Amino acid sequence: MQIQNKVLFIGPMGAGKTTAIQTLSDDVAASTEVQNSNKEMFNKETTTVAMDYGAIQLDDNQRIHLYGIPGQKHFEPVWPVVAKGAIGAILLVNASQPNWQQDTLYFIKAFDMLAKSNSILVAANRITDEQHDELAELLDQQGYCLPLLTTDPRFHDELVLALNILIANLEIEISIDD
Ligand SMILES: Nc1nc2c(ncn2[C@@H]2O[C@H](COP(=O)(O)OP(=O)(O)OP(=O)(O)O)[C@@H](O)[C@H]2O)c(=O)[nH]1
Ligand SMILES: [Mg+2]
């Protein structure tokens, strides 16, 4: 089954995918959280083991379905299953993590099909101005032309803005292809 207007939330453990979907969703988002037994990777209470799901009505005729992947790399086989049919993705970056740059490129490459069609928006959190510039340069050096925002996944309005920019960008890409 193809779900129209399906947007994916991708990024490593602790980047804020579950938080973002819970913040955005009109109704209580569905989650698959278990106790985190990988606290050396990221120190938080729970982690996603299958996916997150929520939905938001952006305007009268635009309902967006929000899907989050489980960020730990041993769940990588699950990613394409959750991603199937997605029109675009928000890549969450937590720049306070030591390997944030490598992780960002890892996820862009793992979702190459979306990156190549400029269907990913990069939303960074816990980021300094200097790191923001580094990230913009990194994306540029790697040949990606992706929108980049600073977004706190706990703040509804910032996420709605990110989602609207992603969708506007997707609409531009579709009209260019026409
Ligand atoms: N201080 C701060 N904390 C944040 C920010 N964004 C997210 N967080 C916190 O970081 C944690 C992110 O956890 P999750 O939302 O579970 O992360 P996830 O990406 O779903 O992780 P996995 O499911 O394990 O892959 C939560 O405790 C958030 O409250 C931010 O911008 N600033
Ligand atoms: Mg999660």
C-alpha cells in the first residue's frame, strides 16, 4: 500500500526523531520504545526498536503521515521497510555528539535515493554557529543541495516550519521534473 504524503524522520540514536514526531503529531503518536540497553552510545531512558508514527493536518487538504526509523545501526535492515513510499525526509542531526559529521553523511548515503532528488531537509539541533557553517560546507563539498535549518525537536512551531519548507522544496523539485 502506498501512503501519500509520507514523510520520514531519519538520523542516529538520540537525534530526536521520536521527540519530533511526538511534538508534531495532532494525536498521540504511536511509538515502539523499549528500555535503552545501549547507554554508552547515547544516554537516555528509551530507544525505538521498530518505528514511530504520527500524523499532522497542515491545511484543509494536506494531511502528512510522519514515520520515524529506529536510529541504531543494527536496525538498518528495518530502514527501507519504514521508508517505503516516503516522499521526503527530515534528517535530524545532534551536533553535540562526537561523530555528528560522519553520522550525517552516513544517513544521507543510506537514504541516497531521497538525497539525490533533493528530498531531504537537514534539521540540526544542539548546534553552534560554527558547527552550522561546518555542516553547510560539508553538504556542499559532498555535492548535496539540501535545505539546512536549526530546529529543536521539542518545539512544535520550529518543526512545522521545517515540514513546510521540506514540502515546498519537494513541490519545486516535482515542477522542475515536469
Ligand atoms: N537539550 C536539547 N535536547 C534535545 C533537543 N532535541 C532533542 N532533545 C532531547 O534528546 C533526546 C532525543 O531522544 P529521542 O527523541 O528518543 O531520539 P531518537 O532519535 O528517536 O533516538 P532512537 O529512537 O534511539 O534512534 C530527548 O531526550 C529529547 O528531549 C535539543 O534541541 N536540545
Ligand atoms: Mg526514536
